[in-house]
Amino acid sequence: MSVFALSLNHHTAPVDLRGRFAFTLDQLGPALQGLRGGLQRAEPEVALLSTCNRTELYVAADPGQAHQLVVPVLDWLATHGGVSTDDLRRHTHVMERHEAARHVFRVASGLDSMVLGEPQILGQMKQAVREADAAGTLGTTLHQMFQRSFSVAKEVRTSTEIGSHSISMAAAAVRLAGQLFEDLHKIRILFVGAGEMIELAATHFAAKAPKHITIANRTLERGEKLASHFGAEAMRLADLPARLHEFDAVVSCTASTLPLIGLGAVERALKARKRRPMFMVDLAVPRDIEPEIAQLDDVYLYTVDDLSALVQTAGEKRQAAVAQAEAIIDAGVQNFVHWLAQRATVPLIQSLNAQADAWRAAEIARARKLLAKGSDVDAVLDALSRGLTQKMLHGALAELHNADPNQRAMTAEVVSRLFLRGETRRPGRAGAQDGGDES
């Protein structure tokens, strides 16, 4: 499924125009049913949000249909407001796929409101979802998108109060890292600890989609729990000295009474990195990182006091809180988009299961007939297992035999991944291992 959002709001249209597209609560259900009914053969999922500052339509449909539905939906809304589609188009913003989801998450969190962070919009969105559900137009995809947006909105409201010192410091750490590294997508980052501050910092950095994230903690289980939120790796704190050289950035905040990262360990890491710079942030009090490390030429070390100096004014703290909210939203959107991509494979999975059931039923029926005729049980079981495995392998073997020479290596690699997952050597790589052409 794919989603799109059509928004007419206080950013795009004056109040008088917005008034033409307002829907009362009792109009929402009939309007949704009328919209979907007017889309002829398509039966998309649809929800409608109408407040004093915005009228928005959210639509989910098959990827091939979604883009084609934008114009009919615009036409329908233009008719409702008594304006031409061209006039409406000039005052609306249409977002598709992940941008649509991100917009919904921002609206739910109050980041797109006229008064930043106002709480009323969340209740209005929940009411819009209830009305769509009652009208029978909600569906699984929009339900998931909205429920996830509500969860993210709750996290934003509980974790990003304006003036929150910890959130401001997390935002400042990301800004400082961005000044050192040209592209945060390319860095490998290590978080030491698994408490609230590290979770906030990790959330903020994760929104920048770094190359790799690792969580080091004294208790591996707790580190793994936090790492799972970000698709990150967990490692034991005891392994930190040996692996420190792998990371471009290190953010530490634990309750240790003594430094966990010493001068000697960092010097060895820099040598292994061939003097490539390291960005380090120590958010712990007492320190987690020995202060002498700041004197090394290729280390950029910042303490909690250094970061505090960057976020002294209320305006900066407010901006940092908004930035943290955006980071939480981005992480939520990525999770939703991942779920949406997984949903695309559901029909294939269902077909595979149906095919497997058909093969199994055919082989069982055949085995029963043989048993009824008095055939040896072991021979029947052997024939059943051979029949099933031959059916399962037939398609893959046929693809290998019939593959175009230019595609055979790729086909072999796919078949190897599917059927030889436990093998160390894959037939599809034989040429490369034996010195053949790898091009």
C-alpha cells in the first residue's frame, strides 16, 4: 500500500478560504463515504481531518492507484468548497509516501500547528480516526499510520518540554558533530551507557541515519534492549578498549564514579585509525572520559559544561526541543515506512503458503493411497519426503537451468541465500573462489 495526504492549512491558505472547506463532525462520515463512492472502482482507505486551521485528506491505496487518485480527490474537495480545482491546487500541499506519513506525525505532535505544540490537535485527529472507522473507510494502513503517530506524539509531549536541558544538550551534540563531519550518514557512532540521556542522544543521532550505531553497556541485556529501538548493535562495556578505534563519534553518559575511557585507550585508537579525527561527548557527572584526552590533536572532546554553554538562551533551548521532536518523528516515520514495505510482501507470502499447502496435501493423499494398498511404511515416507523436496526445489532448479548467462550468477546467489543459509560455501560463488571472473 501507498499513502498520500492533501493539506489545506494556515500555511497555504487564508482563513476565508479555509472556511469554505470546513466540515462539521456530523458531516465527516457521509463525506468520506461520498468521496470513496465517487472514486468508482477504486476503494481506497480515507480519513478526513477538519479544524479551524486545516482541512486534510489522508488516502491509502495500492501503489499503482494512489498517485492516480490525487486528481479525483482534489476535484472532489474543490467541488465541496465551490472553487475550481486549479484554484484549490494553488492553496494545497500534496505529499506522498514517507512525506505524507511524516506530515501526519508532525501534525499529531503539534509541530505543524499555528501555536507550536498545542495539544488540541491530537484530540481532533483521534476524533477524525474514530469517524473514519465508523464510516468504514479507515483500513489497516491508515489505522497503523495514525496509531503510530499518536504514540510518537505522546513521546514528543513527554520528552521535549521547552527548556528541557537534557534535550537541548542532545541537540547541541548533533550540531557539533555536523560541524566536524561533512556527512553524518557516513559515521560510525558509539553510545556508552543505556540510560535516559543516552536514549535521547541516540534518538537524535539516529534521525541523521549514521552508517552504524553501537550501544556499549555494562549489562548486555539492557544495552540490547535499547539497541533494538534503533536497529543498532550492542556490545559489552569490557570490549570497548579493543573496539574504540572503529568509531568516529563517541557519546558517553553512565553512573560510573571513575572514567571509563582513558588516555591510553584513545591514543591506541587514534594510532589504529591513522590519525583520523574522533568526536567525543562526555555527558556524565563525574566524567566518563579522562579530561587529558582533550589535549590530543585529533580528538574533539566536549563535556556537559561545553554543551550547556551552547544552549543558554530560552530561544536556543526551544529550538533544540523542536529539533529533538523532529528526530523522534523521523524515527517513527522510518518504522512506519518499514512496516509498509513489509506489508507489500503479504500477498506473496500468502501465495507461497497456499502453494506449499497444496503440495503437502497432494503428497499426503498420494501416501495414503500407497498405505491403503499395503506399501511399506518406510518406503511411503521416503517417497513423501522426496516428492515434497522435489516440488520445493523444482522452481529454483528450473530458474538456474534457464537463466540468461549474464544473470546466472545473480540467480545462483539468490538460490544460495534461500536454500543454503547454513552453508559456508555457496555454489553461486564458486567461480569467484576458484579465481574466476568476479565482474
